[in-house]
Amino acid sequence: MCTAGRCRSPIAAALLEQRVSHVHRHGLSVGSVGLKFAGAPVPDLGIEIMAERGIDLTDHRSEPVTMNTIAASDLILGMTREHVREIVDIEPSAWAKTFTLKDFIRRADQLGPMSRHQRFDDWLGAVGEGRDPRNVLGTHPDDEVPDPFGQRARAWQKVVGELDALVSKLPRILGVSSQAASRTA
């Protein structure tokens, strides 16, 4: 998730789906939501940069986060600490499953991937062990993926590259293999 659901979140979701094209066969689904706006498209520059990677985001329209979205999600990854705070403000019980993308990757890398027979909730609890809501106060570059909205192509390319590098770790961490993931490993 991101602020408007039209830049970082749809890009990250599309990059993950590209890496794990068979994600639905594993009982997983990937979505993109935002804290604001409904029906907003990805900016033209984002569409162009993603098209260079073989991803078409022309039909994407932002969807706002809802209580139903939060309840139906096993894992919520925000692009900033603010996103985590907002989700937990909407639904305090979501704390255990809501992380910034960067924090989740760091913690999951330290713990190691989910084992084949491990329950996701148990593994996720171990990933989040020792977290404190005070850890998401303010902002910090270690947890924030900058918003490229309104920026020039260089900023967009940097954000897309950063998201691609982060998202490339998710298939291994989540125990979902793919042809694309094995090519980049």
C-alpha cells in the first residue's frame, strides 16, 4: 500500500506478479491499495517506465484501503512508516501483519524463509517478534520508499529500481518459487 495507490504500491504489486506469475496457484493474491483517492491512474511517466520493463499499468486505478481489505489480508506492506501507522490506526489488531516493505524484508531476511510446513501466521509472528509501535514513529530512510509522484524520470527510475530489488526477495522469503525469481537469484 502507499499514499494514493497509484505509484509505489501498484508498481511493487506488478513487479511481484511479474516475478511470480503463478502466484495464484499457491493460494496467494497480490493487491494494491492506497490511503487516499479512488479511481486515479498511474501517472504517465510511471506507465512509460514500467512499460520498459514489460509491465502494462495503463488500466490500473487506485483503490482505497478498507476495513474489509485489512481483514482479508494476511500481510500488509506499506511504503512508509506513515502507512503502517495509518493501517494500525484504522484497525489496531492489524499491527502484527503490517510492516513497511523494507522492515519486513530486513526482518524476514534475518529470520529466514518460511519453511514448507510452517503456518504463515506462526512465521509472521516470528518475523515481527520484538516490534514496538514506537518503531514506526516519524520517518527514517531505512524504512521509507520515496514517493516519485510529481518527480522527473530519474526519480521514478530510482524508485522502480529500489522496489524491484526489494520485491525480488519476496518469492524466496515467502517460499514461492518462480522462473523469474530463480533467474535473478
